[in-house]
Amino acid sequence: MTSPTIRPVILSGGAGTRLWPLSRAGRPKQFLALAGAESLLKATARRAASWGPPIVVAAREQALAVRAEVPDARLVLEPCARGTAAAVALAALAADPGELLLIMPSDHHIDDEAAFRAAVATAAPLARDGWLVTFGIAPDRAETGYGYIRRGEALADGAWRAARFAEKPDRPTAQTWVAEGGWDWNAGIFLFAREALLDGLRRHAPEVLAAVEGDFAAAPAASIDKALMEKADKVAVVPAAMGWSDIGSWEALHALGPLDGDGNLLTGDVVAPDSRNCLVRSDGPVVVALGVEDLVIVATERAVLVVPRGETQRVREAIEALEARRVRRGDG
């Protein structure tokens, strides 16, 4: 009996505003080369190419950009943003019967691709048996910016029942979880049998599936975790040490490196004499960072960001302030 085909599915609808001003609504981070010469989207597609051409779910306005990055994709366009539950449902309806769907965000980085493929190989038998499989990342720090998954009973070598999904914790809670073990970061990567996914949506999120099959705009804005994974019975987690990062902040990008001897990540037309532990990037003018420490400095042709490292999650405050200024000025 032939094993089900694995079909890569790439979700490309995010805006990546935490990496403003480089990532913007009209040019989100998945189309940027942040962790090498390729865009994050192209790297994701290449990483999964051995399983065949991907399905890419994207916003309508991204169609040309996606085609340029992944020419062989089966492109599925969302009429509007409704979260990952609706996006995954769209992909399932576009997939072929019997396929296993390897669901991936378009804007993450994986350093150890062999470990990623090994994790998928571990997950595949469970997915063929109807389990909804998520991939966890063994935490190396008490991170408060990620959701967590608690391991339950062992199901197979390298796989456990997912006992609990938890929201982003405060620091004391994260420290407790990392110290006690058995918790993994939620990477937002999944392996589902197409039919198991559709059956799960019919049972636990029928309003999502009904809207995707009819009026997409009526779909509730929900994540696949909330709509399905936290409710279903046969949910498994396969932890993987694969050098994963969601590149969800400037600190995360700094951590990927490569750093110079003073701990700086310098990109573009930049010089940083006597500066330490900084991220300095220019996609426009020359930037000189002289004798500074622990700063993020990002310059584009349209904007400049300067913020202390450790506080870049506040970038959203800058976006909100700029939007409020635009409204006051009546700029449209």
C-alpha cells in the first residue's frame, strides 16, 4: 500500500509588523531576506521541496509577490484575513484526497533542516493514523513571547500526546516550566491527514469550515490552535531541536547572527566603531553608530527606528502613534 503523499502548505498572510520599519503591510517579512540570501518564504518552500510543490495560502494582494518567490506553488488566495484556522481550512479544500498536509508559516527560520525532516518522518505515521500532530521546540530559555505545549503520555519514540496548550506566560511561569521540563514552544508547524483535519473542523469548528466553503468573510477570526488543536482528542506533539526561530522581533534576528567580535549584527551600509551588542541595519543611507551599546537601529528609505535591545516588542506602539498622527493630519 502506497503511503500518503506529504503536501507542503505555506501560510503567507502575516504582516510582520514587529519588524517595522523594514517589514510593512505592503512588504511583509516573509518577502525579505532576513536570515540569508533568500527571502523567508523562498527558504521555507526550498526546505520542503523534496515533498513536492507547495500550496501557498496568501492574501490577494500578495499573489504576484508569491508567484515571483515560489513559481511552482498551488496558490490559494484569501479574500480577507481571518486567521490560521480559515487559512488551513482553505488549504485542506485545495489539497488532494489522502494527502498529509505539512502546515508551515512562511516567515520562520530553521537552521538544522535534517532535524526538521527527521521530525516530519517521526510525525508521519501518527498523522496517517489520524493524529493531529504539532511540532514543539525544546526551550533553551524562559521565553515569554511564545505559546507552550505540555507533553503528556508517550505515543512513540520521539512523540507524545499533547496534554495542554498554554498561552504566552509571564516570566516566573516560563521559568518554572523550563525548569521542570516537559514543555515545548509552540512553533505553529503541523502535520495533518487531510481527512482528519476536515473531520476535526466539522466537529470542533463547523462555523469556520462552513464559511470557507461559502462566504469566507463570515469566518470567525481564529487560530488553528484555538479552533481545533485545543479541543481535539488525538493531538500529538513531536519535539525537535532544529534551530528554529520565528524571527518575531529584532532581538530574535540579532540572536541568529552572525555577530562580529563586539556582539554586533551589522547589515548594509553601516559602520559601528566602539559599539557593542547592537543590531544596526540600513537599507538606505549610511548609518554610523559610534560608541553605543545594546541598541537596535534600523534605517530604510522611509523611516528610522532606534530602540534599546530588550524593548523592541514596543515597536507596535510606534506604529500606533504613526497611525494616530496620520488620522489627525487627515492623510487618508
